[in-house]
Amino acid sequence: MSTIKRVVLAYSGGLDTSVILKWLQDHYQCEIVTFTADVGQGEELEPARQKALKFGIKPEHIYIDNLQEEFVRDFVFPMFRANTIYEGEYLLGTSIARPLIAKRLIEIAEETGADAISHGATGKGNDQVRFELGAYALNPEIRIIAPWREWDLLSREKLLAYAEQHGIPVEMKHKQGGSPYSMDANLLHISYEGRHLEDPRAEAEEEMWRWTVSPEKAPDAPEYVELEFEHGDVVSINGKTMTPAQVLTELNRLGGKHGIGRLDLVENRYVGMKSRGCYETPGGTILLKAHRGIESITLDREVAHLKDDLMPRYASLIYNGYWWSPERKALQVLIDHTQQQVNGWVRLKLYKGSVSVVGRDSKTDSLFDSTIATFEDDKGAYNQADATGFIRLNALRMRIAAKRKHR
């Protein structure tokens, strides 16, 4: 007999989590609380409430929370202050949403007196790690139920058979084979995995992409956009003040229009396998380019280089589920300290899949001194003869080594 009385389930209302809901009721004979997070996936979420009600979930135990502003403000923006990229290309769109969902799962468990949480991540993926590391960091005593590591419903056919056996409504697309891809979307990106993409030799089909036009079909004229930064975060676009979620929504629109932000990547998963995925991150791609543009004139050289040295470690922490770890928090303090003087504007040119910085300035924090950098007469602002001693001192060890070789 299970000792678990109440479970909070991360619930999308799709086939997998609907089967999980019924399986939890039967296998654990416990009460279920459903939690559906709106992180900007662009789907109607109210059907999830109706499906939960059909399963007998109490109305007060159905949570559908709009987390878009919190997602961008407290997770996406802090990540981009570090110019975060995983394995040189991936902007961590899936990874960065998981700690927020874990946080809310734990909060709801505390609000409802639940003694466990549950998720629909498979035993092959990274998300199981991200959800559970986050949950344990926030509540070390929480119990976690991962059905994919317990049941024998390890294929789509078995899931459909279970759904039919237990009267779980199945959408027609699932009966007919469903989407050719496993997709995950939020306000930062949309990802595609599986089926056709499991052959890394095959080019992704053009029909797959949902947020971006192909660069070939993008407008023939470039578009210019100006972003205003305060302490490393965008606060306005083309002079219009916006909330964090509004900023990312608008950048997604602009980037998608110009075919910006597509990525085809074979990444190294936490569990040890290589996995091919395709991603659309139009707004994030623009944001990263703009942020580096404003940092180029406001950050000290060695501070900027230190940030670049730390970024791969920071990216790996997020990818591997350590958002709530002491080391990530410590790095964030340092990163946020560097952003106090990252203020000003950046002008970008968007054109056929590319985004370029074409102007930047900071009235209060620019370190660019044209009187020193000029190729014209600097009127003594910089003494070029000073470089002689600097070069000879830095060359000394190499000169000594070269002399030894020529003895």
C-alpha cells in the first residue's frame, strides 16, 4: 500500500501526462493535483483544465499559471547577462525553463500539502535530471515519482493501448501517428527532436519550422532595430518601454520575420548519449548579439574576458540542471555585479538570417575614448613609445628560451 497521499503532477493535458495522471491514480491510489505552466508555448491551456476535471481532479487542485514574466525576468534575462551558450551554439531554451517549473511544483506541493511531485520526462532525457535536481534543492524531503522509470509503457503503441483501455480521450493526431517530431516550446524557443531528425545525415524539412521563415524567403530589405539596456537587460525596443516578456515576444516576431535563429545541433546529453535536435530561438539570437554589443563599450577588458572564461561553466550548470546550486548562485552574483554599468543602446541590422550590430553607445558608462583610439593626430593622448617597454618585457621569457635553443 502506497504511503503517498497526494501528488502534484506537471500536466500538459497531452497523451503522455494524461496517461500518467490515470496511472498515478491507479498505481499509487493517491489524490492528484495538476500543474500546467504557461511559459509562452503559444498553446491554449484551458483544455488541460477540462481534461483534469474529467479525471475527477478537484477544481481547487487544478493549477494553470501564467509564468511568462517570471520566466523571462528571473531566468532568461539572468542567463543572457552571462552571454550563455552551450557547446558553442545552443541557447538553452529548454534547459532554462525547467528550474522555474520545478520551483512552482514545490510551491504547489507546499500549498496543497502534497508529499510528492511527478513529471513526464523520460529516463533517456535531460529533463528528468533538471526537474529533480531543482526539486531536491528546494525541498530535500520531497518524494518524486517518475513513471517512465517505473512502468512498462515504453512505447507510443503501449500508451495508446493504455489510454483506450482506461477511456482516456486521445486526439485524432495521435491515432493517426501524431507529429513527426517531439516538440517543446516556451517564450525563448521551440525545439524539435525524433523521427526524421534521428538521422543526423538528413536535412530538416522546411515544413518543420514554425517560428521562422527560411532566410531565402525573408524580406529583401534589411530592418533596423534599436534596443535600450539597463543593467544588462533590455527595457525598450525602438523607444517603446516593454516588460521582459514583451521584449522577448517582439524580438521573436522580428527574428522570425527575417529568418533568424535556426539551429541544427548534435548535442551531448547529460545521460551520456549524443542527441540531434533542431531549435528556433529568434529573439534569443538577437538578444545575445545585442548584449555583447553593449558590453563591448561598457565592460573593462579583463572583466569581459573573465566572463567569457566562466561562461562555458555557467552554461553547463544550466544544461545539467544545477540552476539552484550554490555555485550557479555564486556565479550569478559576480555576473550581475558586472552588469551594473552595462547601460546604453545598441542598433542592429536584421537581414536574411543574420543579425549585425551597426551602432552602440552609452552616455554614462562607455569606456570608448575616441581621442585615444583615433588614427588621426591624438594630440598626445596616447604615447606610442610606451609600447616598446611593454613588448620587450612580455617577450623576455621567449627571447631567453630562443637564445638557449641557438647555443
